[in-house]
Amino acid sequence: MPNLYRYKVRDKSGDLISGVVRGESEASVEIYLESLEFMPIKISVERKSSFSQLFKLGRGKPRLEDLILVNRKLSTLYRAGIPIVKSLEIVSEQYEDSPFGDVLLAVRDDIERGELLSASIAKHPRFFSTIYVSSVRAAEASGKLDVVLESLADAMEQEAITREEIGKALRYPVMVVVAIAIAVAILMTFVVPKFMEFYSSYDAELPMPTQIIIAISSLFSSMWYIIFPAMIGAGYALTRLIKRPEMRRIVDSFLLKVPILSSLLVKTSLSRFSHILSVLIASGTPLIQSLDIVKDAVGNVIIGSEVGKLGSGLREGKTLDECRHHMQHFPKIAISLIHVGLESGTLELTLSEISRYFDREVRYMSSRLTSLLEPFLIAIMGGMVLVLALAIFLPMWNLISIFKG
């Protein structure tokens, strides 16, 4: 397995140069450096402490913020006239203690061996998506690498903003639901058993809601060490199951029918669609090929299949109007703007306008999501309180009648 080697060499002018390169052995690194007309002075294996290796464990994929920064820096350096090989080396120095730095160095080494940038990054799918690779490949052919890197950074930055806004909007509802679940678990485990002991000391007939609550509470109290691990295991299994294509389609179809949430999901998917398609078109990727790539990146299988049908229709020679009936989740304004862009040859500009429109819509809906969900949360909390109150206090009426008798 190739290792990283730190080297010190002198160039033709006698200047001392140091850096890091990946190689099979010190001898192969020395031969490689000599082929670049350098005079090797010192070559040593880049050693890393076991602690740092332990710290890096599980960090196999970079954060979206890291990808944004790398794209911005590479675009700036490349636009300044610095070769891509040197640019990758400069940027990689800021990620020496992360897997991302190793990947950037590996890409640099591949390019020095004569490979294209797109071919090299394609070897690292966990770090660079299909969209990223396709955009870079088309940019290499059109000579727009700096522009495309900047556009990719813009698209990823908007994706990060969208995720953050949706996360903020969902934080309060999720906290409320979690608090309700914890409160119910505590009541079932500690409070209800005390009432059960109290009621069992009297020969009173318990109402059906109370019997159900007592049965659930007894189950929680006696089997908690099985129930809670089983719930965690079921959650993990469900997460893995949802990732399967057939199950993902069912879940995505259901989410598109949920009130409020469906509108936010559609707008988010269409924002992502327009951003990514705009980047691909700007890089020089043909429209039909771009649609084939975008369909797997919009974040929803159902909307992705509509994008796929649009690409298939255009490939068969159909017009956008003829394919319109396949695009059920695309608003008329989006379809009209795409049609204008295709007719006028300004599709890239049109897609930018569409993305800005849906970005605003996502921000607006995200800001209102908490207030829109509040009635449902209040109804859930009220229902839980009502059920528990009836189950606990209804038997008291029977006890009062017993005491009076």
C-alpha cells in the first residue's frame, strides 16, 4: 500500500524545496523526484502518531464546508495562474491531519503521472460525487475549470444554507416530540405503577383506558432492558431499510403527501435541481446528460424519476410541452422558465433565476415551519395529557362511590 513520504530536494537553481508525495518506497519516490529534475536531499516516511490515527478513525468523508473552502481556494489559485498540481499541494497542507489532505495529495500525484483531474477525483467517490466529477470533466474539455469550481462552491454553499435553515426550523418540533416521549416513558415506568398499587388495594373496577395504561406500564417496568435495546435496534434497522431503493421510493412518495412538509420538500428538491443543473450546463455538459446526472441528486426519488422522464422524452425528440405531464411536482412557473431558457438559448441564466426563486421560497417556508407545526404539536401534547389524565383519574370516581357506599 502506498505511503506518504516527506522530501527535501533542490531544483535547477539550487533552491531548497520540501513537500509530501505518495509512493511505494523511498527508492520509487527518489526515482520520481529525479524524473522531475530535482536533486533529492532527504526522503522519509511521513509518520503519524497512533493517537492521531485513532482521532481520524471514522472520518472518511469531508464536511460540506470543507468541500466549499477547497473549491474556493482551488478556483482562486487556478485563476491566479498557479498550476492545478501546485494548487492541490498548497490546499492539501491545510488538511494534513485529515483524510481529505491525503486524498488531495493522491489527486496531485495522479495528475503528475499524466492523469486528468476528473479521472483522478473519480477514484474517490466518498469525497467527490458523480455531479462533481462530471462537472470537472466537462470543464476540462471547455477550459472553464476555474468558473466551474466557483459554481460548484456556490451550489454547495447554498445546499449548506438550506440544510441549516431546515435544521433550525425542525429543531423545536423535534425537541418537543423527544420531550413528550421521555415524559411518557418516565410516567409509564415510575408514576403509573404507584397509582396501580394504590388502586389494587381497593376492590374497584378499573376503566378500559386505565387497564390499557397499566398493562403498558407493567410491560415497561418489567421488560425495559429488552424494550429499549429493541427500539434502538428497530430504529437502526429501519434506517438501513429506508436506504434500499424500493423502500426509499415508498417513503419519498409518502413524504410528498404529508401536509406542510411536502411543500417544503418539493421546493428544496427543485432548488437543488436548478442549482446542480445550472453548474452542469455552465461546465459544458449536454442537457440530456445533465438531466441523467441530476435525477439522482435532487434528494427525492419521485421527483428524480420525473427529471429522468424529462431527459428520456427530450432524448426521443419530444418538446418540453409534450413532457410536461410527467412533471407533476414542477410548478408551472418553473416549467415556463425552463421552456423560455431552452427557446432563447439562455438556459443557464434561467436556471439561476429559478434557483434564486426556490431558495427564497425555502427560506420563507423554513421561517414559518415552526408556527405551521405548532397546532399539530399542541394537539399531540393535549391528546397525550388527556389520555393519561383520564386513565389515572377516572378510577377515582369509582373509589368515591365505594367510599360513599
